[in-house]
Amino acid sequence: MNSMQQTAIRKKSFRRNAAERKGTMKIYLYGMICGSNSFRLNEFPKPDEYSEIQQYARFIGGETGTCATVLSSLGAEVRIERACQ
């Protein structure tokens, strides 16, 4: 079995275990939530060069938004209150 197959098996097991844990952790988060932009390039440009964007995606971000996304994927029940500036 190669490393990609082992990784796929671990991911399936992890997701199944996360589903079993759903709601067992209740977490309250307070902090910054903002949008994050992600750009996919064919190759990283060298200094004074450019690379065309192949794919663009917008995600929830910021310290609290990213944390909430990860904790939720691990099965936690997450509540968020954002900090205003």
C-alpha cells in the first residue's frame, strides 16, 4: 500500500470518528472573522516575474473563522461572536 492510499484511509477513519464525536465538544469563540482569498498558480513566480491565476476561491478566515472551521470539522459544536473594531 502506498502513502497516498494510507492517507486516504486515515482521512476516511478521521471523518467517521468526527461524525461520532459530533456535539460532544461545545466551544465558544470570540475574535476576528474575515474573508480569505486563495489563488492557485501553475508555478510560484520568481522575483520580477508574474504567473497567471489558474483558480480563485474565497474562504472564511481570520483567527476565529479559521479556528471555527477546523473545530467544526473535528466534530465540535461551535458558537462564534465576532470582535468589532
